[in-house]
Amino acid sequence: MTKVWIGTNWKMTKTISEGLAYTRELKKLAESITPNIELFIIPSFTSLLPIREELSGSRIKLGAQNMHWEDRGAYTGEISPRMLDEIGIDLIELGHSERRQYYNENDVDINKKVHAALKYGMRPLVCIGESIDQKNNGISKEVLAAQLKVCLKNVTTEQAQHVLIAYEPVWAIGERGIPAEADYVGEIHSFLRKNLVDLYGEKVGQEIPLLYGGSVRLDNFLNYIQQTNVNGLFVGRTAWNMETFSVLLNEL
Ligand code: PEP
């Protein structure tokens, strides 16, 4: 059965108690949804440990929203891979457009973080996406190919089997986001797939999960997931409350 990755980044929205209440509901739901769905949640750092405990024995994977690439050091306010590994984190979201926009993260930083995650056996979920200006100037594919190449620099074919990619066009994300046309998403995902095959060969290149994210809603998620080479959805607002997320999960 082909795997479908469905997950959500809570950004800076839920407290520990809110996150635990959500997790308890999702755990119940996870028991009834189709088994080919790989479910993951990405809470804030403060909630990771209690949620790890709450998820004990559950199929839901746990991710972190960011991390530093160094194991330890004088980096006030940062969290290291060693610290996340101690909690038992499954995947690390890297390079979300808000990290790039507000904290000046670039592809070279993300590449260091990818290597750090892999060293600790945590799966990097690398976010890439073009801006509206880049799209309007017709350079989306060039931008995405470069992001992919730099973020994955020196990642071996063996390591690449643990990587996940999320395509999140910057103009489609968040309150002011404009949902992308499903055909456009399909075209970009096929392009990204070709790039991954060029980088890692047919077998591994075809197997790296390619998720789509950006204003995924109840009225459009099926159109996205039906596109060839869309292997999952990275969902923001629609997944933050169980009323809408449960509808999405039950209809997959
Ligand atoms: C996101 O910010 O990564 C995202 C997908 O958000 P939303 O679904 O709310 O647009």
C-alpha cells in the first residue's frame, strides 16, 4: 500500500495543555483512519517532551520545528540535535519559509542542519518554495532546483532515503496565502521528482516523499493529493483543530 504522509506544524500556537488535548484526540482518530497514512505532528519545543510521553505506543510521529546544527555550544536560544535526540524526535522540519523570512535562514544553514539531523537518525523534512516575485518572473523551477541542490549538498544516496521534502510556495502559505492550482502543484512535483532522480538515481529518487503544503483546505486537499508525485500533505491551519483535520483524515 502506498504511504501518504500527512502532518502539521503548529507553529507558535499551542501551549502544553492545548497540545496535549489535541494529541489525545488525534491518537483516538489515528486508530480508525486508513493504515497507509503516516501521521506526524510538529509542536513547539516546550510541548515536545510531554507529547512524546503522550504518544507512547502510538503510530503518530513527532517532529520539531527547527534546530541548530551544532551538538552544543554558546548559541543562546538554540536547541541542538543532541537535545532533540534525547527526547526521541522522529523528524525535524527545516527551512520553513518563516524561518527563512524572519530569521534569515538560508540553504547553506539548512544543509548543515540536514547533516546534523541525519547524524542523529532523525529524518529531515526540508521545506522549499518560491516567492511570488520569483513565480511571476518565471524562475520558480530554477529557484526550487537550486534550493534542493544546496539543501541536500553532500547527502549520500543512502542518507537520502531518510529525507522528506515539502514543497510550500511562499505565496500559498498562511492567512494571506492564495491556494495554488492543483495542476501547478502537479507540474512542480514532477519537476522536483526528476531532480531527485537525477541526484539519487531512479530507485531512491522515486522513493523520497514529496509533500505539498500551503493553504491546504477541505475544499482542495483531494485535488492536491491526487496529483502524481504528491506523496503527502503538510497542513497548517486546517489541521490545527480536530473538527477540520478529522474530516480531512477520514476522507483520504
Ligand atoms: C505552512 O505554513 O507551512 C502552511 C502549510 O500553512 P497553511 O496550511 O495554514 O497555509
